[in-house]
Amino acid sequence: MAARPAAVVVERAYKYYGKQNKPDYKPVLNYLDMTVERGIIYGLLGASGCGKTTLLSCIVGRRKLDGGDIWVLGGKPGEKGSGVPGPRVGYMPQDIALVAEFSVRDAVFYFGRIYGMPMKKLVERFDFLTNLLDLPNGGRLIKSLSGGQQRRVSLAAALVHEPELLILDEPTVGLDPVLRERIWDFLAELARGGTTVIITTHYIDETKQAHKIGLLRDGQLLAEDSPSEILRKYDCDTLEEAFLKMALRQHEVTTRRRSTLTTSPDVIPESSIVSNADSRYQSRDDFTVVTSSTDMLNTKEKPTYCHSKSKARYKAVFIKSIQQFSRHPGGLIFSVLFPIIQVVAFFLAVGSDPRDLHVAVVNEEAASSPYGLDICKNDSLVTVVRKDDDTCDQYMLSCWFLEEMEKRRLYPTAYNSTQQAKLALATRRTYAVLHFSRNFSGALGVRVREGDVLDDVLEQSIVAVWLDTADYQISNFVKLQVHKAYEKFTKRAMRACGRNEDLVQIPVRFKDPVFGSMDTQMVGFMAPGIMITIIFFLPAIVTSTLMISDRLEGVWERSAVAGVRPSEMLNVHCTLQSVVILLQTLEMMALAFLGYSLPSKGSLVACGALLFLQGLSGMCYGFLLSVLCSSYSVAFFVATGSFYPMILLCGILWPLEGMSSGLRAVSVTLPFTIPSMSLRDIMEKGSSITEPAVYNGFLITVAWIIATLGLCFLRLKYKKT
């Protein structure tokens, strides 16, 4: 009988985990020679951690060996035109590696689309595999299935395109024995049709149905032969017994070597890989390695299944991303509604003047009147009386002052003494204490009329104010409103006397501002920075979450084995995320400019372009997080840890001029600082994109995009596979 051509050949392969200068440095694959002929079922057996999954990853081209060679279907994995990774191989990893938001039908169709299968053929194969593997209803979501059901769907995804080489990593774990037997019968039928099957399993006895088995332990292939030949050679009734004998023999050989070698037995010098290879195997008297010349691999066979085109892969990944995103309510809310919620919350909660502020008032002037403190409530009260000689008598001017305060939402609460008023201030019942002396109106009139007065008259004409400066913003607001109340009060009093209103004002007059308005609020200053931070961090969180999710679930890895290129996955994600960012930009601009009437003196197109670029910058930052972080929690910690320093240093909460020169230099390099200023200049000043104050913000944003993408590529390039 003529020998079958080899489908997979592994020669002198070895791979290490760790570094040679570290204690945990050990081989995963150690001097492994393996041959899998075409059209057979090859059972790869071994305990967990012996290197089975690592070897399969190397065969499908997702990992590289530290030494040795692998030929798969006539070529080396990863070579152009080899089809591996790609449509010539069907791969079921040990993990489920399916999108949790997929339905059963979506999961199978996704891989069929990657391979460019026509829809009619895809439907036929799905129906066939549903009957064969007893799959759940096609509309059920993967995340709602049991572990065994998920494994059956995973197997169906590997079988859907009828590959030349089928690699199954423990496909029958947790399955019903009857279904397990049915699967083995089907695999035998595939092998008779020319398909090569490599399968790993925990159930050693079931591999009796394999044409050939390899027994792997501690990275070494102990034997490779047909099950019957192994049983005969080791004079055993079961494969478990034969495996035990080989393991004990390997342990004895290892023990003897440890007693004679001074170096660690786990570390193999590179020179020994070639020179000592034959002597290694000679130490095992009854170990036979099936050798195969690589000459037969020089002529590559044309694959029977045509390669999936880039268009088909893009379509598959695009549909996957849409389904994955649309079936994740949290992602939809976070991406579409959360910007609206954040912007509305900001405008409602930040920047408006404080309301319902009560001020403790000790009004000795009113208390000394016949009506007591209620005198200010008397509508018939005459406060200013003009005489014939153009002089005025003032009476109870403190009531006018309190009226002006109430117009500015500072509501007076009467107290009998300053001690009681200060106690109310300390307990947060009031926000300031004002004291009017008994002769406030008379002393103020004398001060205005004569100018040069005695110290006691000057003291009686002053409104004493105590503030709680521990609350910085409230105290500043109260201070500003008291000054404005005094300004309006004195103007009113001077008009009543027929005198010049400016006579008693401070000799400083603020004209109309060059930019902005006299009544500008904090919300107008903070809004550009807040909009930029929202549009930056939402895509960053969404992108890092989706990328890490696909990686941890094995979807990215399995898609790559199917032939999807990283650039295709990234291009699809960038396209969809750009649409979401555009929607978020339009939402925020509509709310800011139409809903809350923010100033928009400059180009709205320039505002939108800067916000959109900031969203792209955030997306690239999310890529960087997904590359650097190994889990959701680490990505969350990094994102949160970087978010607050950026917010604190970007000038939104406190001006850069209040920082040290060194800290200011760091601040201007952050992604928010200069762009926030640029957006504010466009909105408030009407600056054009040709002005340095504006285009510097665009340049900083583009620089962050380039820098984060560059770091991503460097990390991926030097990351150990």
C-alpha cells in the first residue's frame, strides 16, 4: 500500500515559555517530531499543560516556534497563498471563542461569510450541522446556552466550510456519549473523503477510532503510531495503561539525566538541538518516530476550496460588529444616549448661579425703629427726603440695601446679634453675615455729603460682612452679589437725592467686554472642555471594551485563524466607531447650540470637525488600552487613572496660569488642553481655522492620533506571540 502524502509535518520543534535567565523558564514543546498523513484522524493525547494547545496554535500559524519547522498542507503556516491561516483549515479552539451576543445561526453564518460561502450553500450546511450536532434553535443567543451546547455550536462553526484540514481542540468535552459517538463516525467519514483531522481529547479510549495517535507529555512526543500498534508494542489492553508505561519510562530517563547533568534538564542548549537530536531518541529503545521527507512538500496541491476574498471577510466582520453592537443594550445606551445624558447633566448642574442662599442680617438700624425689624416691610416707608436747599435726609437705607440683595437671590434672615448670626453661618443655615450699625443711614449721608468725617462716623457707614470662605465658590458668589447690590443701592440713593450716580462708585468702570458678555457664566467657559472630554472618553471606553472582549473570548484569535486580517478587523471597527462618533458629535452640538444657546460666533463646521477628531483620538487611545491591558479591570483602572489627571491639568477646572511652569508644559501636551482653548476661541471669538490659536488644537489632536497608533503598532510588533 502506497504511503499517504503528509498533511502536517513538525520537525525538531521546540518552544519555551519564559526567559532563559528566569527560574520559570521551561520548554512547552521539546524536541517534537510529528507527522500527520492526509486523510487520517490523528489523536493528540496528553494531560493539561503538556503543550497540545500550543502545538495546535503553531500549526494554524498563530504562534511561532523558537526552533524547528512546520509544514501544513504543503507549505509553511503564514506563507502567502498557503491558506493557513485561512479557508483550508477548520479550527475549533479549546475555548468557545464565539461572540456572546450572536445567535446560533449568526455564529455559524459568521464563519461561512468569512470563507465566502454562497448563502444557499451556507443555509444547507447549517441545516445539515443542526441535525448532525443536535444544535439548539437557531435564534437562541450563545450567552444563553449551556457549556455543552456552546461547544456544539463551536464545532459547527469549524465544520461549516468543509476544510481540508480540521483541527479540533477537545471538541467532545461535556457531550452526551451518543452524540460523541455520532461525531466520531462523522469524522471517520470525513477522513475517508480525504479530510485530515487532528483532534485532542481527554477521553483516551475514544481515540481508538483514530488512525494514528500521538502521546504528548511535558512537551515531548512519547509515541506516535496507530492505537493497535501502540497496544501491541507495549503489551497493554488499554491506551491509558500504555500511556502510563511511557510516562514512567520518561520519568526514569529524566531522573538519570538530572543525576549526571549539572545544568537544568528543562533548559536545552541551542547547540544540542542539531547535534544531540539522534542520541535523544536512541535513549528510548522502543520509541519509533515516523519520519517523512519534506521533498514531497515541494509541489503544493491546489486547494479544493477557493480562498475567501477580502470583500467577503469585510462583509462578515461588518455584520458581526453590527450584530454584536445592536444586541448589547448597555453599549447602545452608553454610545448613543450617554452623551445626551452627560451634556444635559452638565448644563443643568454646572455654571448656573447658586439659588436660595440665605444671609444672616443683624440690622440694628431697623431694630431701633418704632416698628422694629418689620419696618422694612412697610410699603409706605419714606427713605429719602429732599429739602429745598438740595440736601437730603436719609432714613432706613439699610432696607433698600436688603431689597437689592433679594433681587440677586440673597435672602435676608434676621438675627439679634452677630454672635447668633455667626453660629448660623457655622452650621450652614446661612452663607454670610451682614451687620448694619444703628446710625447707618445718617453716617452714610454725612460721609457722602462731607467726605472728610470722623473715624466713628466712617465705621458706622460701613456694612460689615463675614463669609464662610471654606466654600470657595459660594463665598465668591456672595461677595460678588453684595458688591453688585451695593452698586445698585448707592445709585438708587443718589438718584433719589438728585446727585450724580457715579459719585460714590469706585473710580473703575468696566466697559463692554471685547469678547463675551457682561453677564457671562462659568458654563460658557467650561462647556468646550466638557464637550471634548465626553467625545474623547466615550469612544476610548467602547473601543477598549470591545477589543478586550473579542480577545478574551477568543473571537479575534479564531477569526484570524479563519483568515481575517487584523487590518480588516480594525478598519471595520474604525468605520463603525466613526459613524457613532459622528452621531455623538451632532448630538452634543445640537444640545449645546440649539438647546442651551451656547455662543457660536465661529464656524460650526470647524467646531464639529474638532470634536470629531477628538472622538477619533479617543478611539485610538482605546486601541492602545486594549493592546496594553490584559483584562477589563486593568483597562478600567488605566482609563480612570488617566482621565482625572487630564481633566485636572487641562485648564477646565482651573486656569493654566495658576500652575507652575513645569506643570504647565506638561498640560499643553495633553489631548484636551489646547483643543479646548481652540474650541472656545471658535465659539466665543469667532476665530477661523487659519489662526494659530485654532489650528494648534487640530495639530495636537492629530498628533495624539498618530502617537497612540504608533504605540499600538510597536506593541503589537514586539509582543511575544
